Amino acid sequence: MNGFNDRDGTLYADNVSLETIAKEVGTPCYVYAASEIRSQYSALRSAVEKALPADRQPLLCYACKANSNIAVLKLLQSLGSGLEIVSEGELRRGLKAGFAPEKIVSTGVGKQRSEIEACLEAGIHQFNIESLPELERIAEIAARMGKIAPVVFRLNPDISGGGHHKISTGRKRDKFGLSAERIFEAFRIAEKLNSIKALGLSLHIGSQVFTVETFKTAFEKLPALVGELRAEGFAIERLDIGGGFPIIYKDEKLLDLDSYAQWVADIILPLGTEIIMEPGRYMVGNAGVLLSEVLYVKETQDRTFLVLDAAMNDLIRPTLYDAWHGVEAVSNRGAPVRTYDIVGPVCETGDTFATERTLPDMQSGDLAVIKSAGAYGFCMASNYNTRPLPAEVLVDGDRFAVIRKRQSYEDILEKETIPDWLE
């Protein structure tokens, strides 16, 4: 997390003290360091530029679901990124952030009619097809609209990838993609549909893939399949090889980007297709923290609890995935240490961010950050316990801006109505 640094015992995001942000914006809030996002994008882009010819550079489509704030999207768009979306809402966000439709890829197993129509109207780069019924629906909608839908078919390679079983997507038991046999069937059906243009394959095995050699194993499934499809006369012009690059939460092994890029050069490049990648968490995960204030320090015979004003509704990953997030004090970082269980105020035992963590001696009113919260943090937040959604802040050098205002109680309650018969 190079965007966050200690200066004389106080934690900063880029050149802005987190104490300053807490004072001006309040807590809890998400804070993102633009420098870290730029650094991650640059590292991946540099690796593929070294390994692949200039005329065969991949289209990097940021996986919007990791962090969909429009300011974050605009930052990535300004760097040259494309966008991978999984909903009409994300399409609308991407277009508002300035992404060209021809750099947008639509994925997901449950594309709704309205989003298919919106994507066709916008003229996106491609649909990644996950099932035969989906193919039929897109064909029907495209025909009605007088459009031709560009599609690729997602291969399920029966390879386990991902840091948790809930985010592994490449096993045959998972809901994602098509078997190799169904891929052939899909191409044969598409060949008869005037409103479909089948262009290739996609592949994505999961998120936070610790065993980086798994990527190579997955890629090696493609050459034979591509050869067999071409032998039947099908054009394979595009290969979307997904994402899933890991970040460090605790002690994970980072992906060797140069080795990854070389695998792409050795395995994918010779197939002569356009190459698409879908990095998500990798771009933003370590660029964000959840900034929170200590409400109480509760001591029992067995434990000392640090009760924060942030809760599981703000960051659900620890209770949903048993995810490990680092926790640090914002100030007094050199004070004598104590061991805490770090919890939120929601009435669930699952509202626990960390157990038996060593932190400097903390008091009510002190600030703490939950680290590596830039991906799947705010975008998975909820109003559980009628708690307003937190603010989001983007720091860029010595500047910062609120990129989403804190939700108010009025914002929550105005969406609900009482039927006449209950008045």
C-alpha cells in the first residue's frame, strides 16, 4: 500500500493526513490514494508492453465491480483502461465516466433484457456469453433492434482458482461458463443466427488467485480448443483471458507480472487473436482504506474490544469471506501495544473485523484504518441496521475530494412509503 505512509507517527494518504480527512469529512469513510491506482495500472501495462509486440497489446478492461465510484472509473479511463461490466448500472457508470463503448465488455451469467438492450444501443465491444439460453436471448433482442451482437463464449476449464471457494469461478460445479463440448454447440447455433457475430472465447477462473501458476494451466486449455474450433471453420478473433490477479492482504504471494506476461506471450500470442484482460481488485484493492473512529474500548475478563464506528455493513468481507484485513492506528503509532478484538456496533457477533490484533494503546476518539479496502468495500456496503452509507474520498498528491457524500437518514427514509390502508 504505497499510497499510504507514516510521517512522524501519523498515517497519510499520499500527502494528506488521515486526521485531516476525518476532521473534515467525518467517519467512517473510504479513502482512496490515486497514486496507488496509477502505480498498479502502470506496472501491469509495462509488463505486457515488454512481453508483447506493440501491435498486439491487450485491451485492459478494469473489472468495475471491484470499485465502481465514477471518480475512480474516470481516473482509470484517463490512463487508457477499458471496462468490464456486469450490469446496466455499471454500463451507465462507465459511459458517464467517459469510457468509449468499444472498450466495454459485458460479462455475467444473468444478463437482463434491459441491460442487453442498453449494451446493444451503446455499441459495446462484446458480450461474454455464459449459457445457450443467454445466447438465444441476446440474438432475439439484437434481431428485434436491428443490431448484430458481438459475442465470445466463456469456457469453464474446470480449474479451481481464487482465494476463497466463494470467489472461485472456473470449476465445473460453478455457475460460470460453458464446457468445451457446449462451446462447439454454441458456435454452431451462432453460425445460424443473423443477429450474432461469434468472435472468440473468454476465460476467468476466479479472484485473488494465490497460486499464480494456475493462470498458466488455464491458458494451456486454449490452444487445442482454438485449433479444433478453427478446424470446423469458426473464426476465433478474440481471447478474453480474464483477471483474478492477487493483492497482498496479509502475506500472500504477489503475481510475478513479468512471468504472467511471458505466459501470455508464449501461449496466447501465437494464436493470433485480439487479447483482452480484466484486472479488478489488482487495480484498486490496496489503494483504499476504511477510516474509522474508536467509539469505546471495552474490557472483559477474556478480551479487550476496540469498538469502531465502522461496521459490517460498511465492509462485509471479513464476515462474508472470513477475509483478513490489516488494521492500523492513524496516530500515536509508537505507543505501547495492546491486543484487541476489533469490532463494529452492529448487533451481530459476525460484526468483527479482526481478532487478537496488536495495536498501539487506543482510546475513545482515536482513529484507525482497515487496510486493503479499495476493492469490494463500499460497493458491497448496505444500510443494515439503517446505517447510512459512508462517504468516499479520493486523494491525489496534496489534494483530496469527497467523491461520494455520506448518505443521510433522510436519503434512506424518503425511499420508503406507508400504504394508505395503514394510515
